[in-house]
Amino acid sequence: MKVMDMFNLSGKVAIVTGGGRGMGQFMAEGLAEAGANLVLASRKVENCEETGKALAEKNGIKYLAVKCDLAKKEDIDSLVDAAMKEFGRIDILINNSGVTWGAPTLEFPLDAWDKIFNVNVRGVWILTQKVANIMKAQGGGKIINVSSIFGSRGSLEIAHPAVAYNPSKAAIEVLTKNLAVKLADHKIYVNCIAPGFFHTDMMGYVFKPGMENMLNAMLGVIPLHKAGEADDIKGLTVYLSSPASDFMTGAIIPLDGGMAAK
């Protein structure tokens, strides 16, 4: 197979949770540009609809926008059912959706801890198990989990007062490795991207006038001294979704401007 053909995703079907904005939108853009049809899922389905429509018009792909709260099993069931009804197959699953909650560590509420783990771990597992069974019947597939640089380290209270977030992402990284081993015989590849600081809507406030000191402080700890942009994750997403990565599974890939190397 020629190199460029390895990255062609024409006719493939990808579910992207949190696909309407931020990192999920960036990843969906890469998949659409490579030819994949999209199922975009989020609690804010209007964002998925807007993103899907724009990508379909630009790239000539098909899309489906589905309202889904990963904390609710019935929403996950409906998401998978809708994807199969519309496209008849699922080739790629990107577990991007996640939540966080900020509060002082010694006062961190239990309901916030449960909310983070219900979405970031339990919801990811329920969706992955359902989709993996479909992939097994199809003869294989690609699963990409999205972790964080905080999945392998602690974080200062002043900078990141969300004590439950880090262990929830650490769980995703170990789940990635475990599933990669357990699903290998079914030709289901499971890898994980661990992003650092990206220029998303969520982080947009630090790029506004008057926030220069905070922005410079954040960029100062990144060896490349810049924030990640859409193009910085699109290529990796396509690689992990395509035959080009058929000898890679169980990998946790830092995408952080060099922070993990420090």
C-alpha cells in the first residue's frame, strides 16, 4: 500500500464524543478531511450539528449529530443505536468527552468526584464496550482515547484545583493499555492521546487582552513555547484511525509541546 493511501479514511464511520467544539472538533476535522463519515455526540447537540454541517459541506462527507450525556447509559445506548441505524457500521471511536470540577482539594465535594468519574471513566467504558462488540463482529476497528498531561502527574493547587480530574485520566491511560492487550486478537487497536495546552474555546480566555501574564506563564513551561492548534492534533488523529498505525496499540502519546520530556 502506498503511503498516502494508508491515511485514506473514505467510507469509514467515526464516532467522536465531544465533537462539536474544542479538541473533539479538531479531531473531527482531521477525520472528515481524510474522508470519514462522522457521528458527532455531545450534550450540546446544536454544536455538533453546526460542526457536522460545516465539515460535510467542505469535505463531501456524511454526518449525524446526536445528543449524548456520557453520565447516562440510556444516552450511550441511543448514540450507538443511532450510528448503526444511519451508517450500519462503526470503524473508529474517539472517546474525547470529559468533564472537570474545580474546588480546594481538602473541601472537594464527593458528588463532584462522582460526576467526573461517571463521565470520564464509567461513560467511556460503557461506550467502548458496546462499540468494541460491533467492531469485533466487523473484523476490527480503531479506538482513540483522549487523556491529558495530568493523567500521569500531579498538579499545583493554584494552577489546577481539580483533584479528581488527574486520576480519572490516569484510569483512561491504564484502560487503554489493558484493552489494547485484551482486544488485540480481534484486530481492535486502542491508543491514547494525552494533550497539553491547546488553543480551544475553553481556554480562549487566556488569549484575551489583559491576560498576557497568565498566558506567558503557561507558555513558559512548554519547551516549544506555544499552544497547540487544530493542525497539531488532526494528523495524529488520522494516523491512529488509519492502516498507517496497524503496528501500534496500547500507546499513550503525549501531545504537549515537549512538557512530558521535562
